[in-house]
Amino acid sequence: MKRREFLTTGSLGMLGLSMSNISVAKSTHNEPADKRKKILISGGGLNKSFISYLVSLTGKKKPRLCFLPTAAADDPRVAVYWYQLVADLDVVPFVQNMFITSYYMKESFENILLSMDGIIVGGGNTLNMLAIWKAQGIDKVLYKAWEKGIVLSGGSAGSLCWFEEGTTDSRPKELTKIECLGFLEGSHSPHYDGEKERRPRYHNLIKSGKLKPGYAVDNNAAILFIDKTVNKVIASDKRSNAYYVDLVNGEIREKVLKPDIIL
């Protein structure tokens, strides 16, 4: 059996136990040194360059990073990919599922998530993810984590969720407006260069007044917000940008937020 086959099939057989055991591990970790409220959003999916940058934001030598695959219905293949992605980073990786049972999960979501240095939210169906989070009280826990100084992050659904509203493909037929957690003000469009419908739909919704002005992000770009304000824009290639999109005299205006290139 090839190594890749082992990681993506052999690991799946063990994943239920390993994920639950890791998730409930107790921590005597210190409080965040920098308690400013930090959110790092990217336009696409999991990006190793951005995860490495997130590690630096925690201020910890070996930070505890928790991945939330809720939007992908806790798909174990996504969890395996997460562990592969961070395998050579100096971090302690975790996965926290939402589809759980009290028979094996003996700590609260709050205790687990507030013991982390960074929380990364994966892509998938944003609408379903938010519904599950609200049912389980995860929205309130994430707000506590944000206020505590734990770095929040994610791409796609994992970037959209932090804003007041934005565009989602979580419903049938077309991209629609979605109301989100509201940690960050305004609206958001991920996948700005990755899906041809994203840019015109975002423009139309802002122009019609159905969406507030906000931030659009190409797949390989990211924005760091500190205390709700843009602090830095980064990209993992020279083609990708982030944008502030608003309405001026009834017409759409895109302001390019030029990034620093990181590898």
C-alpha cells in the first residue's frame, strides 16, 4: 500500500477514536499574550501558508490549533487532510466534530474550544453549519474565544461565517444572501476569482441594497482583522487580491487591497 493510500484510508478506520480522544484532551495552557480580537479570513479552502501565518499570530511556540469541519458535515476525509496539512508545522492539531455523542465526549464544547490558541473553520455549507452551531451554542463559544484573544480563522464558509452577511451557495439554484455571526461588520464574498458567478452576484446584491458593502477575497488571498479593522492583507501568489466593494453615486466601486506575498 502506498503512503498516500494509508493516510487517506487506513487513518479513516481509526479517526473516530483518535479525533474524539484528542478533542477532549485537557490543557493547562497559558492565556493569550495578545488579547486583541483577531480574525484571519481567506477566500478559498485550507491554505498551508495562511495556517503558518496564523501560527505566528498566536504568539505561542507550539500553539494548539483546532479545526472545525462542521460545514463539511464532519467528513473524516477533510479531517485527514487537515492533519496532513499541518504535519510538519510546530503545532498541536485537533479536530472538533459537532456530530457527537455524550458516551465518548465528556467535556463541553466551551472547555475544549477555549483551551485553544487558534480555531480554523473549514469550507462547505455555511447555512447548515450556522444552524448546527446555534443549536449547540457554538456561536456563543466562538464569541468568547474571539474576546479572549484566541485567533479565529477560515476560508470559504470559514471566512463568510464571521461577517454580518454575504453570498452563499448553501441553497439550491443560485447564490443567495445569508446572515452570519456578525463578529465583523459588513458583507463578504469568498471565491471572488474562483467561481465566475461570485463577482457579478456580489455587485448586484450590493447595488440593489440587499447587501451591505464589504470585503471580497480571491481564493489565495487573506485579510487579517484586528479589533474589527483591516490590519494586513496577504496572498500566497502574485495574482490574488482582496477588495473593499461599495457603492459610490449608485455605481459599484472596487478598492484593491494589495497584499504582501507570503510563501
